[in-house]
Amino acid sequence: MPVQNSNVTSRAVTSGSGDLRERVLRYAILAPSPRNTQPWKIQFKGIERILVSIDHERLLTACDPKGRQAFLSTGAFLENLDLAARSFGYRADIDLFPEGWPDATAIPDTSIARIDLIPNRSCDEDPLFLQIPVRHTNRRPFRKEEVSLSIAGQITESFDYTRVSFGFSNNRDLIASLTDFSGDAMNIELSDLKRKNETLKYFRFTDQEARESPDGIGFAQSGYGRVSRFFIGNFFLSRDRATSSQSLFLKNAVKKVREQTAGAGGIGWLSTKSDHRIEQIRAGRAFQRIHLKATSLGISLQAITQPLADYPDMRDLRSRLYEHLGTPDTHTIQMLFRLGYAPPVPSSPRRDLDAFLAG
């Protein structure tokens, strides 16, 4: 089993009180989220109920204007919670949108999910639960080693694909074309000042910034060693230089995403028949199970979010991507990701559970 190169997640799941809800939630908050924003708010009701909502202060309003990525991450959060509850002998009764179904483009202030933890001795621990503290997004360039179709088949078996469709290809020509898509999409995303500043807000240029910020991502998650991080973050690509130069951060980000995609051993994507909030949550749960299964098989994984962005500037590229992947424009590609083989990187940080709890 791959070894997590950090003790952040181990602290997250072993600290705290004996309250069952807190024990379960310490696994839930290890879910992935866009830019590692961790956009969830949690409220306790009574002695067994949990309410989960979207933290509007942590939304990426420029890069994710419809909040689709936030709902996908909430699906991953709920999947972790469900797996953790089962491991402790409880059934998580998850009621989505208990205060009414939201508009397809609205991001409600009300609860996304109401969860009751019910004792159930017949609950068996899902083997994927053991991968939650180990799973992390690996932004390091992968070895150019093919992810086989048999591995993809094992990954497919990890989730209910009747409602969320899984596409996969290890064809080098398709990977090369996706390299161009990802590079062009990153260029579009960071050419807009608001989107660039939003990205910079959650990027940690130095180890000191990373220590002081329990969210966001940095050079460590891309596989750079301590010495390299020091020189890059303080001199070559410091926050001041990235902020003052419109092109420096953009050029490096485009180069990086092209390297990442080109080295993939396979490309995966998840699609749904529509783009309602419940489909986004289902896709988020499916993606989390795929990532956990990939982790158990020694496969690294990273989402490629920019080509699927919902802002108008990305519309033409996104339409061409759908055509390239053979996805009808009546469906929605919810997730696009690269898979492959690479040494582990440090996990992204997490806020303490208390920081998620609403009064």
C-alpha cells in the first residue's frame, strides 16, 4: 500500500474527542476540493445529526462561477463520511437537500445534506475506507508507463456506473491531444486577472506560507524537494513576481500542466446525463471511490479541471473537448483526470475540524 509522505492526515483522523460524529468527520474532511479550498460548513443537531452546507466564503467565484466543483467536492466529502460510518458499525442516512431542491445554478445557503448516524451491526467495512488517510492528489509528473485496461476495469468496479459513466483511454495520441487541451485551457484560465488572482490566493509559494495556511496547495504537492522549493518560491517564482508579472505565473503553469498531462499513463473522465446538483454530488462520490481504488492499486491521480470550467471564455474549448471524447453535448463531463505512476508527494494540508463547525 502506498505510504503517505506526511503526518497531516494521520493527525486529522486520530485527534479529537470520542464523539462519533467528530470521528467520522475527521475522515470526511480529507476529501479533495478545488485548490484545496475545503468549502464545507458543518453543524451538529441533537446527539446524532450532522448538517453539511457550502461555505460561500470559500467558493471560487471566478474559476468555478456555478459552484459545480464545490458540489463535486461535497460528494467526495459525503463518500468519505459514509465509508467512515460503516467502519464504525453505523449506517449514514444521507438526505440530500432536506430543505428543498435548489435551482441548477444556485448555491443555496441551506443544507446540502442532512446525515443521521444509525447503529447497524450488519454494516461491513468497505476496504476503500483504509485508503482515505493515504489518498492524496499527486501533481508530480508521472512516469510514461501505461495504465492497463485491466487496471481501469478494476477501478470501474469500485463505484455504481449506472448513474455516472466512466470513460478511460491509454491511447498515446489521445493523451497528446489532451495535453494540448489542458495547456490551452490553463492559458485561458490565467489570462483573466480575476481568475489568476483567485488561483494565487490558494497557492503557497514557500514552505512558510504552507505552514501558516491549512488550505491551498504549493510546490511540495508537485514533487519539488525542500531546496528546490526554497529557490523557486523565494527567487525564481516568488509571490511578488507572480503577482506583478501577468505572464510569468501563466507561462510556468501552462508548461507544468502540459508536462503533467503528457506523462499520464491514462486519462479518465466521468459524465452524467444532466448537470443538476444531485448529479454533481453523485459524480463527486464516484470520483472519490475511483481515487481511493486507484490508491489501493498504487496508481496516482490528479484532476484536470480547467478544460471543464463553466465560465464563458472556456465554452468553445469545452465544446471541442466533448466532441473529441465522443460525449454528447446533452450530457455533462463532470470530472477529467490523469492516472499514472509516480512517487508520493506530501498531502495537502487540512484545517482543524473546529474550523468547519458552524455555531
